[in-house]
Amino acid sequence: MLLNGKSPHGGDIYHNRGVLDFSANINPMGMPDPVKAALIRAAERSDVYPDPYCTALREALSEAESVPSDCILCGNGAAELIYLCAYALRDLDARPALIVEPAFSEYETALRAAGIPVERYMLREEDGFRLTEAILRVDFARYSAVFLCSPDNPTGIAADPVLIRGLADTGARMFFDFCFLDLTEDPDRYGIPGLIRECPNVTVLRAFTKSYAMAGVRLGYVLSSDGEFLAAMSEKSQCWNVSVPAQEAGLAALGCRAWLRESVRRISAERERMAGALRSLGLTVLPGEANYLLCRASRDLLPLLRDRGILMRDCSDYPGLGAGWFRCAVRTPEENDTLLRALEEVLT
């Protein structure tokens, strides 16, 4: 938990009560009913310790991801696994880590907590914040690992599969955060089973948080065929880090793949409608592929929206962005219309 200071993330509805929250990019369809039912059932079994090996969940993930179960490590949300990765790196390799920016702030926070120096590879606005083949000319021998998110958070831009494979083929340790991939229309673009099987230098981060609206449950996992590295990560964790409710919810969620694909269809249609409407209001809007859009206004609109009961994610603190940038979640059509009306008011 945080003791002091401001949370660096969106979703702070506890200090902004009663707001319409566009700052957290969670599946707007909400938690699937089978997951809710599993959580309720799990409450009756929560008087016992959880399975420290996540046996049933890892077996189900093995089938869903088409990778062996011993290539899977589960954790208390994606954030915990980022920290476990950082602490494992510290013991294995003293070199700095490279973060492809702008990116999720927890990469840098975790690496610095582990005492690992951080360097940045900056995506350029003139390239539309897209990863280009210039990344392959980096001297990766200087780094213990490379952290890359795709689709990127906060830009929503997904890296070309050719570049992902090119990075994997360098042999450098790659930490690919694919947590938003299931919320795109092409979730299989990177051939994850093949990456894991053929590239032991690759660790893939996945989570139930966004896709199944399970942010409060806290459940994520990594995939890697590097058993030594997974063991090093595991050694940095306490053994009961994945609760009984989280394990049961994960099992239920894996049975909701059809529900997820239908929700992505709806989200994609709303995202395109929202992008067009936001551009018509004079905002710069990146062509994101997930359930959020990165936008820029010529002035700070966020306090004005907050006064109207709408919370956005200020992105001015992301390396590579700056004043005027904000992230807008894609919510339900009715909620999105409320936002568009409020934006029209403050802009006109």
C-alpha cells in the first residue's frame, strides 16, 4: 500500500468519489457473470491457504496459451510480476535495463527499487509513437533487459510483429508486456507459443486485470521457457501471493473467451466512434488499438472535466509526452456520450 504521496496511476475513485472514471482502462463490459459467481463460491473456501503452486490455474493457462505449465508463473497482478522480474534481474545481471518510452511507470519504479540503473529508448511523435526498425540497431549488449509494452500504455499503439520477432531474435533478455493484447482485434499476432518455445530470452507478461475487469482481484502471469529466470522470480515472492478467490476467478475467466471476443468487437466500434468525435472537437488522437485513446489538447482540460464529474488520466508526466496529453478510456456508449458532451462544453 501507499503511505505517502500521490498514486502515479489512474483509477483513484477513492479520493474522487462519484466521478465517471475514464482514467482506468478496464473492459467497460464489466466482470463476466461466471467470474463473479466463482468469486462468491471462493469466499466459502477462503478459510484455507491458497495453493502456492497455482496448480489448477497453471494447467488451465497451459491449455489456453499452448505452452507447458512449467513455463508459467502466476502473481498478484501484473505489477507484482514486474517487481519480481526486477529483483530477479538484480541478482543475475548488473547491467542497466532499457525501457521503451513512453511506457507504464511501474517498469522504472520496480527497476529503481531493485537498484537497477534505467535508460530510455524514446519513441518519437514524428513516427506516431510507433516502434520502427531503428530499435534493432540498439547495442543490446549494454543492457540486462529491455522492457516493451504492446499495445503500448499510454499510446495504444501496437508494435509490428516483425519487430517483436526481430527483438526476440537478438538473444537479449526481452520483457514483453502484452497485457492489453487480448483487448485488440488481433490477439494472436505475435505467435506467443512460438516465441516462448523458441526464445528463452523472452518473458511475456499477461494479466486478467483489464480484459475481464478484475482489477480488484489482482491476477497476472508471465510466460517464459527460461526455467532459471522463472525460479529466480519465484524466489522473490512469498508463496501465497495468489489468493483462493484470484485463482478461482482466473479459472472461470478462461472459460469466457467468447465473451471477451464479443466485448472486444463492441469496444473496437466505440473506440473508432470516439476517436472520430474527439478529433472533430479539435483534439489530437492517436489511433490506438485497445480500450483507450491517447489525446492531446492545446490547454489543460482535466480540471474542467473534473468539475463536471469526469476523471481522466493526466499523461503530462510520461517521459516523451508533456503538457496537454491525456489518456481516455473507452467506456459504454452512454458514458462516452456524457464525456463528449462535457468536452464540447469546455472546448466551446
